[in-house]
Amino acid sequence: MTSTFTPNKNIEKPAFNDYVDGWDVPVNDDFTVIDTALGGKTTFNVTGLTATPITLSIAEYQPPIIILTNTISANLTYVVPASVGGEWVISNQTSGAFTVTFSSGGAGTSVVCTQGQNTAIFSDGTNIARSDSNTATPGGSNTQVQFNSSGAFAGSANLTFDGTSLTSGGSFIDTKGNVRLIPANAQGGAYVLVEADVGKYINITTGGVTVPASIFSDGNAISIYNNSASDQTITQGGSVTMYLSGTATTGNRTLAQRGVATVLCVAANTFVIAGSGLS
């Protein structure tokens, strides 16, 4: 009699009186197929492939892991033969601006396997679909931006996006604080500016402020408020050029009582200073 084979993984089923005194042959072969079906892998090098669709052979679809590598030069479709069912993880490790699709010879649905990702798929003999088609349920209401709330999606009416505008009903905060406010750095003695002062204002009561070299870069700006009844000096540090706005005059500047000035870095160690009560 003649052996038959299972439809999905091609495991041999010996007929009655087959393999007399040779039972080890089909048993060992079947265990090899089972082992491959549980943990084997097929690797496809896609370099130069353009002919599509590509129908998988028994040996190619038996393993549960299919890996695609190297540079893809055309959209490729791999076909699991009709009536063959199973589950696979497709590891699309290709590069190049083309797609990899897995379909069934049963002419049903197919799945595009995203480049750089692992995609779990299954076949029912006619269709190829994702093994887990569940999607996370959004939190909140329509247009609300999603965020992680103790491991679950959540939304808030205080932050929405309608496809055009991002709207906040609260505060935008960065490492310096609320972006709508100018953070203060209060000083009660002679003070040398530091990089962390960028975007802040120095509330100085005495001792003056020095603008040092080799700290700031183009576009950095710091404001200074003389919170006293006396003049205070804003000192041009060594190797620094500090222009009085609208002039070619450089050097130290005097900030009158309750005066406000802004120091803007315009190049390495080069600044422009402007303000009210500044001379």
C-alpha cells in the first residue's frame, strides 16, 4: 500500500503493512518534520528577485519562521499553496523601497509584512491574515492625544489634535518650566552667567553680571533685571565681544535701577545687548 501525507506539514502516514521491519524510516522522518514545524526556519535572500508571485515549496513553508534578508528591488509576493494552513512569523529584514506580501493560493486575503519588523500571520487554506488583529482601544474621546496611563491608553480634553492644530487646555512645560513664562534666576551677589541661564532672566540685586566666553552659542538669549535702586554693571568677560545694540560700541554696560536688558549671542563669544535703562 502507499503512504499518505498530512495536508499542512506533509507528515507521512504509512499505510497498513508498509515499512515492514523498517518502521524507523517514516517515524524518524516524521519526527524531523515535526521538529522543523515547531522550531525550524526558512531564509530567503531577496537580492535580484523580480519574478513574482513565488510559491513556497513544502520544505520552505514547513518551518514556522521565515526570514527575508538583503536588498529588495521589486515588490514581492510569496504564496502559501491553497488548502495549506498554519502559522508563521515573517521577519522582514530587507532594505529597499519595496514591499513583501504573503498570500494564499486560495486567492483570499493577503498580508503586507512591514520592513524591519516581525509579523505573525496564519493561513486557513484560502486566506492569509495577521495572527493577532486586535488593536489597542484608544482612551478618552475623539481627537484626544493618547498617552500612557499606568500601562493603558488614555486621553484628555486638555490636549487634542484635529489633524491640523494641536490644542492644549493646560501648560506646556520643558526642562526650564512653563514655556509661557520666563523663568527667573534670583541672585544677590556678583554673578557669572552659565549655560542653564539661557531662556531665563537674571533677577540681580547687587554685584552685577558677567558675560563669560566659551559658554554660549548663536541664538542663546538671557535677560537681566536690575532689581535694585542702584546702577549695576554688565561686564564683558575676557575674550568676549559685546556690542551695544545699534552701535559698534563694545565693552561693559551699565544697567540703571529697575532696568531690563537682553543679551543675545550672535556668534561664538560675540553678543549684542539691548534694553531699557542701558548705557
